[in-house]
Amino acid sequence: MSSQNLNAAAPDLRIILNSPATSYWLRNTIESAMVRDPVDALRDAETLLAVLEERLRETMSYTLIRT
């Protein structure tokens, strides 16, 4: 990611990217999204969120049924 994009980004973004607690997957995903068209990146992020929420619901449902 270019330094120009980081400078324009919110300070919280720099904290997230530099935190040792941030996973490589999240760091790489953020860096990749920052060089894309923001509308396309947001739509993809919303789709990913929906997929992950459904996976969580299915996992929780399975867990509740088994207990």
C-alpha cells in the first residue's frame, strides 16, 4: 500500500495495520482493499460479512442442537 493512501487514512487504520494483534489475513485484506475502487471494495466486504455471518449462524445452530 502506498504511503499516500496511509496518510489519507484514519489514524485508526495505521494502528490496526501496525498492531501485532492484527492477523496477517486482515492486514493483507485491508491493504488490498485500499488500492481498489472504494465502492467495489465495500460491496465485496459487505458480501464477505454476509457469508461469515451465515457461517456463524450455522455453526451456532449446530452447536446448540448438539448440546
